[in-house]
Amino acid sequence: MHQVIETEPFEDISTGREEAIELYRNMVRARRFDDRALTLQRRGWMSSYPPFRGQEASQVGAAHALREDDWLFPTYRSNAMQIARDVPMSDILLFRRGHREFHSDHDVPNFPQAVPIATQIPHAAGAGMAANYLGNDHVICCYFGDGATSEGDFHEGLNFAGVFDVPVVFFCENNGWAISLPSHKQTASATIAQKADAYGFDGVRVDGNDPIAVRQTVTAAIEDARDGSPVLVESLTYRQGAHTTSDDPDRYEETQETFPDWRTADPLERYEAYLRDNDVIDDDLVASIEAEAEEELDDAIDEVESVPRPDPDEMFDSVYDEPTPRLEEQKAWVRSWVQEHGHPESEY
């Protein structure tokens, strides 16, 4: 039950060649977004950024398995999933720039991004319980990393899911590291997928660098969840960069040497080669997709830069109904810092 699921020919995807190309298109969009966002952060355009290069196949494959009315409970790193679900790139960049309001009218059913580790997992279980109570037919896909499985929220959420038969797919991307802690130092389980056994439902593993296999696996999991049986999917992948732009990724290299080639290979290059070998894409189509992605990014960045930067006071306004003395001290400190160092779009 916990063996890695192998790739099947692209003709077996329910919509065939069109779906195979759309998977590639969204992986390219995600890769271009990640590369540009990292560059923007390095020049001070935003304060921090969590790269996901190397995890595009995992996230895009899972996103393609969701129905339009299914809910995604994302984290700060699941940007590729959101892009593949047509969340505007500008909205994701506005979030990274500290804006609490978006400027598009998209109605993609996504829960707000969770930055604290694993807090969205009980929320997802609760949303699944609510769907059952209300008689809704949608499924919740809850995304998290392997480090989240060491948090109490993970166990509480999965326990509720198993007890109440909630329509939730718990989608864990296992890249081998929880920030700087390797997997073998945070769990004695042979797999993360097998943790589902304790809660009374199935766990499966899939090659997370294969978008077709991920799509097929998550599609089957969603069908089970829609019938009242939650599933834990462990997607085995490998992130090529740092945990965030604040971390040093050099220490991860030792793990890369112990992983099999299929897990550390670049998923975009691997999938592109696969599609070329099967005469699905050619140079002209690749060039067109890359140009469209760059144009989309340029437009998104222009849109974000046209929005006035948020007032630094806003980060304090919604913490408590009545601000505490300590909060007022922090607000005053930020105000004085901005006055001293300058903020071209600040009202201070």
C-alpha cells in the first residue's frame, strides 16, 4: 500500500494530450513565477520568499485533480497549486508584499495561506465535517510539508478525519527536510503514508516528480474522499533551493546524494523530455508557453507595483480588538524606524 506509484502513459489521462500539455503549461508558469519571485526578493521587492523549485510536478499534478468547487487549504509554499487553479499571480505577490486585500475578483475556493506549521490541518478536517453536515459534494485538499507531520495539529486533524469520515485528502509533500532537520530525525516511521493507518484510513505514496502519477493518485484519493473515506497522500519530491530566502541550503546536499535519481531529477526537464519523446510538444509550443508565462508575470508585477504599499500600522490593527500596551510599543518602534530609514510610499 505504501509503494511509490509509477508513471502510466499520458494517453491514460482522462483528457489525453490536451491534459498532458496543460500540466506542462502550468509547470512552466509555476517555474517562471518561482524564479522571478526569488529574484524580486533578492533585490528587496519583498521581505521573504519560500521557493518551491523542484516541487512543480507534485503541486501542479495535485491541483489538476481537484474539481472547480473543491477547496484547497494551502500553506505559504503551495504557490504552484494556486497558480494551476488560476489564482492570479498578482494576488500571490500582493500577499508576499504584505497586502491583506487582493485586487482581483477571482472566486477560486482557497482557504487563506497558513504560515504557522500545520495549523490548517484541523481547519481542513473541520471544513470536511461542515461539508458533511451541510450535504455539500465538494472535497477539501489540505497541503502541507513533511515537517508538519511532527506537529500535534497533524495528529488531531487526521484523528478527527478518521472518526468523522470527512471528505479530505491530506496532501503531504515530503522533500526530505523539515527546514534543516532530515526526515529520519523527526520520525521513526518508514513512511509518512503509513501514519494514516493509526487513524483508520488509507495512505499512499507517489513519485512527486511525475505530474501524471500525482494527478492520477490524487484523483483516486479525491474519489474515495468524496465517498466518505479520507486519504493521506505522500508525494516524494526534492526541493532544489532553500527552505526560505533566510536559510542556507548547503546542508541539504548530503541528503540529495542518498536519494534515488528519480527523486532529485528536475521535474520540469524530466516531464518536458517525456512529452518530446512522445511527440506531444515541440520547440515552437515550448517557446510559446514560455513567452506566455513571462508576459503573464510581467503583467502581474506591473499590477502589484501600481498598488500603493500598505501602511505599516495595518499589521497591528487586527491583532486584538483593543491594542495592548506592548502592541502600541511595537507600533511606535516600527513608525520611528520608517521615519529614520525612509519608506517612499508611507504616510509617515
